[in-house]
Amino acid sequence: MDAFLRQSKQAVLVSVHVTLRAPKDEVQGPQGGALRVRLHAAPVEGAANAALLALLARALGVPRSQMQIVKGWSSRNKVVAVRGLEISEVQRRLGAPG
């Protein structure tokens, strides 16, 4: 499995590295042990965290309610829990090499 994905008892944990104030929101893919994500949002009043969860929910095809930031709320390096999918499905939907 990719180093940026881990299985916990209740969810798949995705390590994410966020770059803010990018021209557009995009998932760049895994690199250096984290999923690289670029967000247009600024880190103001949780806007970047909300944008991250919305982008990942769209990329994974799951409701936003199935996702939660479990580590790194105020950091560029975060861990996002995704409930309702197997690790292999998260990997496939993110287009990660397997």
C-alpha cells in the first residue's frame, strides 16, 4: 500500500500535504509520503480545511459527512479519516499507483 494511506479500525487515514493560495483546487497525487493537494483558499477561519474536505469528498465520490480531519487542523500536514471505503478503493479513486 502507499505510505500516505493507512487503515484504522473505523476509517482509512489519508496523510495530506496542503499548498494554499494556489490558482485552483486540485489533487496532485502522492509524493513524499503524503497526498499533495493544492487549494485556492486562504487559511482563514477554517476555509482551507473546509475546501480540503470538499475537494477530497468530490475526488473520492463520498459525502462530506464521511470525512474528518483527525490531525493537523492548523497545519499544512494533515490526516483525514475517510469512512465507508476500503483502502484499495481510496487508492483507486485517487488514482494512486498500486
